[in-house]
Amino acid sequence: MISSEFLGYAVLFAMAVVVGLIVFLLVVGPLRRLLGANSRLEQARSFFTRSLFIILMLAAMAPVAGKGVTVKEGSPFLEVVWQAAGRLNDVLLYVGLYLFGFVVVMTVLAAALGRYRD
């Protein structure tokens, strides 16, 4: 039988990965359009897209690593899910902070290279 703590950690980890993927899918389209607007950045499109994916996945998984969900043995599955969902606060904070930093860097890059159009 699978323990409640392992099940809670698995649910928490899966929810963190899903949050990272959702944010990536929402941001990747505008990022590609931004990089395609400048001909000098067109070759860097795949690099920055992959970098964003790696940053968001690591930012989503970082607060989950080493933290478990503590529930009593024999607790209903929904209690495990609610405890895991309560820990998503840190995941959303990390993803938001790293996304903000990435947007700042990309804005500075686009502004600096914006005048170099072919």
C-alpha cells in the first residue's frame, strides 16, 4: 500500500509541474513574437524559449523539493490533496518572481536591440 505522505508529495509535485507548464504555455507565444520582431534576435528564439522552459520548471519544482505533506495514516485522499494544494503558495511565488525577472531581462534586451532593424 502506498503511504499517504508519498501520495501527498506526488500530488504536490505533479501540481507544481502543471503550474509551471501552464505559465510556460501562456508566455511562450508572446515571447516568440517579441523575439521575431527583431531580425537580430531571430536566431536566439529557440535559446530563450528553452531557457524560459527550464527556468519555469526549476522555479516550480524548487519549493516542492524536500517538503512533504504530513497527514495522518488512513486520512481520506481529499485531505492529502488539500494539504498539497495549500503548499502551492510557494510554487506560485517562485514562478512569479522568476517570470518577472525573465520579463525584465527580455524587455531590456528588446529595448536595447530594438533600434537595430534590417
